[in-house]
Amino acid sequence: MSEEWSQSPENTLLSLRHGITHSDGIELDIRLTSDNELIVHHDSVVSIPEDRLDGRSKWVESWSLEELKQQGFCSLDDLLNDSVIENQWIEQGKMVCLEFKRPHFMSPKGRGLFKKSRQVNTLSTAMKIAESKLDERGIPNQNSVFYSFYKGIKNIIDEQSISRNWAGLLPSVPTIGTRTLKRMYAYPQYFTTPFSRLAKIHRNSGSSMIPCAMEYFSPLYSCALFGRTVGLEGKRREYLSKCQMGMPTYVWPTKPHVEHKVLNAGLTALTDNLDPNLTWLPSGNTRWVKPATQPLDENQSKLLENASKENHLSILKQLESEVPEWSECDEQRKIMLIKYWRKKWNWNIDVDNLLASSFTSPPWESVRLIGHRGSGKTPRPVIK
């Protein structure tokens, strides 16, 4: 058992470093600053106590990079310059999901409720700058994905000739309103878009993955969907696999009590809980935090699956010492793992082609555990 863990504020360097070290990767949020630099920040307003604004604009896009860094926020450059993160990202094949945030329509870079050109230009600029920075540092395309809650993201990708993996987040949400109002806006789209249609939309658009809300697997919300529903077990899971057709699907937010089912169903889980002390899940399963970058073969998976609460720590210790990282696996083990995954999740993918594109990084289709905003979402204000 580890010492008591204290979670760092979301999207900060400490949180991102912990997340990428203790899972298969991280998800983070990118905004463009007033001086056209990239800051890691989720909300449209600067997430600090109001008395620290000192009369300045509350919109993130109104602040310079240096001003935001002085408050304790992390830049994309800070991420790329960190030796721990760089090693995990490049050498260990970890995934980083970059969500590009549109500016609020009242902020300088988003001015105008009905004129979307500034918001689109902001997204375009941010994505192009990010791609350039990742290319300069040699971040493999296999280890990143760009996405945003914007219907026209494909146009940006095409117009800016962005070669990174990408996806549009659905249902789309406005940049204004509270979290509750945004969810109310999104629900009509959700109810009329069953998973089969969601997968088809992403596949036909050229998207690299299917970002998916956890509501699709909630018994309560899924009952309200028009069309056939998917699930994490039984026939609904079989239908899920048919809809996916091997396309990676990232699910958020994945709570610990359903994490095992999500991963076992062939879905990547974005988690808000990367406490190293959480080794036994509420579902009664041992937690394995690196299913893609320290992958278990079929026999090792069975050993972990059959562990009890009483002996799971010793089994974890055994597996952690004997299971190689993906980057350390020889070709024979990689082929064995890909065949195991292909059979388990009905991947209609050629093993040799998949192996050729997965030398140091796990296959793009791999099932992962991803740290949401680093090591998890934290309360507001983010920086106290």
C-alpha cells in the first residue's frame, strides 16, 4: 500500500506528470492566450479566486501566457519540456488527447454571438501551433489526438492540412451557459443519436476515433435513446462491437465502479481517479492501470481476473515486475497480444499491418486507461 496520495490541481504540470506516469496517457485542454501561445486550461474564465483578478478581464484569452503561468497554470511548452512527460510520451508510447477549447463569445478572441469566424480562427491557430510544436519535439502521430466540441473541425483539419489524428466531440455544446444548461442543450442531440449512428458519423467524417459520453452505457439514459442501445455486457456488448468495427472508442467520465466493464468491453476509459492506492475496484476487480502500455497476455489477464481482495496485492506486485512494457516487448509477444485483442474485441484488422505501425507505441486501436485532465478533474477554482 502506498502512502496517502494528495491529488494535484487538474491540468497542472504535477497532475499531468502523475497521470501520464500512472496510466496509458492523459487528456488535457488547450486554449489560446492573448499573445497566441498555448495554455493548458479547461474553463473559459481564469480559474483562480476572484480577488486575484485585480480588476483584469476574467476571460482566459485576454491573458498572456506569462500572466497565466505566474498564477500556476501550465503551458504546452512546459509539458513538452518536462523530461518525465517527454519520456513517457515518446519512449513509452503514452497517449495524449488534446481538447481544443473555443473561446467564450464575449472574450476578445470569440467576440460576437452570431459571428463564428473569430472562434474558428482561434481553433485553427491553436491546432496549427500545437501540431508544429509536437512535430518539432518528435511526438509520434500514433501518440496524440486533437479534438474539439465543434461541428466544423473537419474543415479546420483540411484547411490547415493538419496531419494529426483528430475527432469531433458530439453532441456539440455551446461556449456559453452553465454546465447544466450545456447538458440540456446537448441532450436532444444525444437522444436522437444512438451509438450506431454516432459511430457512423465519425467513421464517415474520417475521424480517427469515437469519443463517447458515458451516458450511452447508463441503463437510465440509454432507455431514452431512439434506436437500438449498446451496453457493456451480453448481447448489447456484442452489438457495440459490431458498431465499432474495430474503431477505438474513448468513454468519459468513467467511474471506478464501471471501469473494469468499460475496459473489458474494448473501450478506452477516461478516469478522474488515479489514486495509486486504488488497487481494488468497487466492482470487485483488481485494477490494472496500463492495459495498453504494459499489456497483459491472456494467461496474465486470467490470473488478474481471478484474484481476490485478499491476494490481489501480491498478484499485482508479481505482474508489475514480470510484465514488460509494450516498448520492451519482442515481436513474438506483440503478435501474440494483437491476436488476443483481435479475437477478444472482434477487430477486423490485419495483424502484420497493425504490427508494422506499432513499433514503440501500442496499436492505435488499443484499449487504454487515460487520466482525465492529468490525474482527474478537481474543484473550482483550480488554483487556490
